[in-house]
Amino acid sequence: MRLTRAGEYGIRCILHLARHGKGALVSRKEIAVRTDVPPHFLAKIAQQLSRAGIIEILQGANGGYRLLADPAEISLLAVIEAIIGEISLNDCVGQPESCRNSAVCTVHRVWNKGNQQLRKTLQEANFATLADEDVCCLTPFPKTGGHNPLKGQK
Amino acid sequence: MRLTRAGEYGIRCILHLARHGKGALVSRKEIAVRTDVPPHFLAKIAQQLSRAGIIEILQGANGGYRLLADPAEISLLAVIEAIIGEISLNDCVGQPESCRNSAVCTVHRVWNKGNQQLRKTLQEANFATLADEDVCCLTPFPKTGGHNPLKGQK
DNA sequence: CTATATAAGACTAAATATATCTTATATATC
DNA sequence: GATATATAAGATATATTTAGTCTTATATAG
């Protein structure tokens, strides 16, 4: 009952892109190195993010990925669900028809509540806020002052 | 990001026991049949529930399981976590030290919030309430009137 | 002592997650 | 157009987790 690595990697990828802002092109290689994600694995994740309309992928020389929306418009939930599908903490939440009587089932009701709360909490978090502050999964990227590790390096 | 079958089976097991009330001895076989759980798998799950102090296991002829506490005192959370361990929706929630900077990480904070909400919701659900009404994972067990499928059958 | 029931752990099978490899395709530059 | 570079897409491989079964041991009632 835990986020997969692919999901975690997807978050890192968008975090990194968010710091460059909407529309900025960043190579897969750079993202992979900065976020510590295997390049080929990142490619797969990027395809899912692309299909979900969160990023655009540019092929060819000097290709890479870029955000299609402003970081403030992208929720944590959207990124996660682009990769792992809609969150459902129990089978009966995602497929109520799989149960005999989920409409009146007390257990089902509890799972539904927990699921909704979780999705709401993840929905309320956007990448403008997330990327603005320090996060533990990326190379430090101070907003003002200090050394910017991404500058002067291709 | 979904409850395991073992967890689901554990809930069913306690639901069934809750309907018999605290201290009532019910054979593993009966529980397995009623809740549609493989008997040997149920044995494993019962051991975890026993270690967690939720049920007592009686060996020997006419053995079985029984609740150690009143159903109202047993939360959904307790049963689930007895089986799958403490819920942590992301690695950094359960092991903050695994991240470089989880103390100030914004992403970490969101996961923490979601995790706490979920655990609280599951904690607030107790088996007196859960078992009292109809649930979709058990053979119907009408509280008053009608046929009781558990009577007259060993 | 015998029949019955669970304990406990080994073992197997299946599903999923994680990662990599290969061939194809797209683009910039010469 | 040719070449170098970068990603696409799917096949493949590996590892981990989940799910389930089997075997031997132990406990209890009668």
C-alpha cells in the first residue's frame, strides 16, 4: 500500500521541470541525472506523462521534455495518477460492481472516505508550491542567492 | 497502492468473529468457508492477528479463533496494520531518515498529511459498527428475524 | 491412544514492479 | 542528403512481492 517507484520518479521528473518553468525544454539525460532515475525508465514514465497531457516530448537532436502547463496548474494527484492510474485503496473502491453489495457495505464506505480524502489532499498540492521549496529527492536548487547547480552545465 | 488480499481477508475474518461477539470460539474452517478465504492462508493471517493481540487461537480438537476484545474496541486500522504493518503511503513517510531532507520537504509534508488522514479514518471505524450492518464480503447475516445461515451447521 | 484441529515454516506459483536492451524514428547540423 | 544525436516504443530480463499450498509438528478432547 505504497507509491511505486515509477510514481515517485514521475514526481521527481515534474519537480525538476517545474523549476525550469512551463515550456522550458530539458533533456531526458539531465532530468535522469538530477533526479537519480534510470534514463530508460524515465523514458517510459515520460511517455505516460505525455499521454496524460502533462508534458510534451521533443524528439531528435536537442530533444527533451517540457511542461505543457504552469506548475501551479499541475497537481500532485494528476502526476501520480498519470503513472499508476486512478488511486483506489481497495478493489471495491475502483470497481464497486466487484462486490455483492458495495452500495450499502459499511467497510466499503470507510474505504471510499479514505480514498476521497487522500485524492483531495494530493489534488490540493501543486508543483509551483512543491518545487518552490526544498525537496528531499532532488539536488538542492536554492531559489535566491547561493550557487545554482544547474547553471553553467549542459 | 492498494490493500493486499491478506489485509482484506483479515478484515473479513474479524468481521465474521465480530458477529459472534467477543470470546466466542469459531473454527478456522467455518471462518474460511464463510469468508471465502483459503484455509491455510487464513491460518497465516490468524497468526498475525494473534500476535497483535486481536484474537486468541485455540489448538486441538474443537479449536478455533476468538476475539479478545469487544468488537467496538477493535478498529479497522488495527486489523489492517496487524497484517500489512503500519500504513505508509510513501517510503519517506515510514522512514524519514531515508530522505536527505524530509524535515522540510514539501512533498514529504503532503504524503504525511494524506497518511495521517487515512490512518485516522480507518481508526475511527470499529467492528461493532462494521459488522452490525450488511457488508459485501460475507454471507448475509441478518441481525433480526429471517434465517441465520450459521445456525444448525457445525 | 486416537482423532481432530491448529502452528509454523518451507515451498511453489503468480503477479507486479523495476530495469534494461534493441530497433525504429525524428531532428539539427554539416 | 548524410551524419550525429536524442527520444519512441516495445520486447525482454530480473527482482520483489503477493498469494497460495504443502508438510511436519504440536496441542487438546474424548
